[in-house]
Amino acid sequence: MSAASVILAHLFGLPPARSTIGPPSEIDIVTAPGIALKTRIYRPAEPGRYPTLLMRVPYGFLGFAPVAEAYAEQGFNSVIQACRGTGGSPGEFDPLRHERDDGLAILDWLKAQSWFDGRLGLTGPSYLGYAQWAICDELPKTSAMAVQASSADFEQIVFPGNSFSLQLWLSWLQIVEGLTDAPMSAGLQIMFGNVERQTFRAANNLPLIDSDVEVVGHEVPFWRRWFREAIGNERFWAPLDQRPRMSETTPPNHLVSGWYDLMLEGLLSDYQRLVSLGHRPYLTVGNWHHISPELQVESVRATIPWMRAHLEGDTSLLRQNPVRIEITGGVGWREFNSFPPPGVSKAGLFLHEASRLDSAPPEDGQPLRFTYDPAKPTPSVGGAYFAFSGAGALDNRKLEARNDVLVFTSGRLVEDVTVIGQPVLTLFASSSATHTDFFARICDVSPSGASTNIADAIMRIRPGDPVPDDDGVLQIEIAMHHCAHRFARGHMIRLQVSSGAHPRFARNLGTPDPIGTAMHMVKQNQTVYFDSARPSRLILPVAAIS
């Protein structure tokens, strides 16, 4: 055991080690002409046949090598491979593009190894999860998957609600480049918050296509290619969409995510697809964001019992119920047979005058107006985004005091209200611009006045999408992130309506200019309606949970 694996096993609460291991083998595996990917293999030292776990990573070996080592100590042949163009592997890193071909090549290589006995597990979070989906239809008969904080469909992660996840991709760009070129320096950049500072600075400059130079000092081919080719281009995304690879024979999968994980919606969609195909996937969702340490811990901790159960037939460490979720607001962890759990009903809260939310439909309330100025964009405060600090649940009072944010608040609750599922806002609104955004967020307001964000989403409006009525009013359906939260008695439910969360999402400049090269900004005058003819309404999935 190395010091790193001992510390990891202790901090992560892993089962006792079952094997000792020797030094890793370091080899180059040819996956394409001129492409030999850096690969490390950790194996139990004791003679015997062992299942194999595979992780394919774009972040170099520094962070994941202790994990691979820990899996070997748990009795698995553990293979970790640096994706093309990262971690010393040759070639250009073109995100998502080569994971199918390179993944199939390592499967062929594994089958030729004397120590490979046909039992294979794939595991890993985020990009590592996508790499699993890319080869999920070609795995051996005895296989299992453990996908964490990821999705088989990355288009909706890059362009949520047809917007652009600017903060995610600017920050991720720095991390991939940094961990490939100078991993120790990159670690310090993360530790001292330089990633967030550089992201914020670059996000305020136009055009966005030049932001790669701002954050890493040079042009990055994939960044520029995405701006030129990926926006609204079905032909670009079709070969990268791994959802069609799911079938009745997809290996068993344990999916792990967090309520503030920016990839939660894609992961839950994958879960539902697997269920519809007749599978019984496991699902664990906690009060975590994408890079929460707790989510990383759970990713490793959940992998071991899952792989033992499906590769070795040992179910002793596997929980009985497939769904385990953390209900925030003081309830804690609960287990169910499915998600959403049975017994969820829909409850509506209508927007009213005097900034109220109420179960009674509105009458003839006067609309409210605000102006979104992309030169002074509404900022991001907490939520499901990619950051080492500032993501997740935060107090939103300062944000709500801005004049470009509308708030609608219920009365104090006379009993607990537990919401499990996906809230949906039907918003009747109009804009002075045909190109604009609407952002909606639900908050829990405590008796002290703290307003904590629970779920949100953005929707980019384009000419004809949605189609306005004769008065130019749009009916906008905003499906927010799934959540599981108890609004306690004495608290209030609050809805925010605004037109952005910068730099989490690229600000809408109010013009039809391409997002990558746009420079001109237009203020957008927004109107929100709530009357009997245009009843803006928030639908909450309410569950009977004690």
C-alpha cells in the first residue's frame, strides 16, 4: 500500500483491503495509427483470477492513481488510461470525439491479456462517465458500470435550455490544460481560487471565442471548433450522443449524482431510459454539487459493493433498495424502490400582485417589469455549476435585492411541504428583444429571512421559439433541476424570475449575432404577466414524506 491509498481508504471509509499490490505497470496501448495512450495497471500481488476495473481519464494520473490503487487493494485488476491528448498521451484532445474508438481499442487489448478473465467493470465521474457510455454496448457478458455525475448526452450539458454553460467550459478548459501540462501548478491554481477569478475575468470580455487565450494563454482548437460548429448543429452532436447505445443488454449501472450537480438532469434521464428498457439501476443522489468532495467519496465508495455484487456475485455489501436520496431541509437520507418515489402529487402556486405566491388563481393583476442589461449582467449566486467555491446552496438575499430580479413569495407555511422531483414554471412574459433569456429559481426562505436556492433553470428565447400570441406574449415552460427538499413549517417558498446568471450561463446580448463572435449589446425590457388570461404558475411535485 502507498501512503496515498492508505489515506484515501481511511478518509473514504472503504472496506478492509483484500490484497497487497506491487508497483504499477506503465505501458503505451496503441488505439489508432500514431496514437499510443499512456496506461497504468495496478494488480493484486497474490496469485489468482481477479475482475478488472477500467477508468479512462482526461485529467492525467495524479488525482485518479490513488483511486486505481485502492481498487486493486480491494481485489480488482485496476487499469487507468489517459485519454488522447491528455496526461502524456499523444494526439489532440478533442472532447467526446475519440472515446468510442479509443475505448473499443482498449477493450480489444484487455481481451488479449492473460490476466483478464472476462469480468469487467467501468467506473468514474463526469467525463469518465461519458467514456463509459461510449462503449457500453460492446462490453463483455459479465460487466458492470458505475457512472457518477455524468450523462450519455453532453449536448444538453453544454447548452442547457439552449443557453451556453460558459462558466463550466471556461473553468474545465483551465483544468484539463493545467493538469496535462503542469499538474502541481494546476492544483495550486485550484486551491487558491485562481480558476474562478480567471473565469470571471474572461467571461466579461468579448468576443467569447477569444476567451481561451485569456484563460490558458493560447488558442485551443476544440474551444473554437465548438463555437463554430456545435451550436444548433445536429450533425455535430449526433455521433457524440451515446444514448442510442443503451439497450436491454446494457450492463447493470449504479448512478450517483447531487442535487446541485450540473449533470444531474442528464443522469436522471439516463436512469429513466434504463428503467424503460427493463433494467433496475441503482441511484444515489446527495446534497452535493459537481465537484463536492462528498460526491467524489461516494463515487469510490459506491463502486466497490456494486462491482463485487455484479462481477463476483457477492451482494453482502449492497443495499436492498435501489434508490437512495438525501432530502434536504433536515429530513436526511431515505431509500425507495424507484425515482421519483410513488405518491408524488402536483401542487400549483400562482404568481400574484404584490410579489405573492398563492394557491388561488390570479384575477386581473398588473404585470411587473424589469430591465436586463447585459453590460451589467445579473450574477450567478450558488446553484448547479462547476466551481471549487461558491456552488451549491447559498443565501440569495443580496441577489434578490437587485432591480433586475423579480421575487414572488408565499405566506409562512402552516405545515411542512416536501418536494421531490422536477418543479416546472409556466411563465407568461414578453420582451422588447426577440433574443433574450428567462431564468427561474426556487428558494427556501427561513424565519430569519435567509433565502436559500433549491432548484433553477434557464431558457433561451429565440424568434418563434416559443411562438408569441397576438399581443406578443410568450408562454414559457421552464423545467427546473430535480430536487428533494422539505420546506419546513414557518418557512416560505420563494420564486425568482430574472434574465441571467452570469458567468454560469453566457449572457444573452439581445441580438441574433453568433454567440462566439457577438460584440454588440442590447438592453432587454421584460414583462411578466399574472392574470386570469395569463396565469403564470409554479408546479411543485409534493411528496408525503414524514
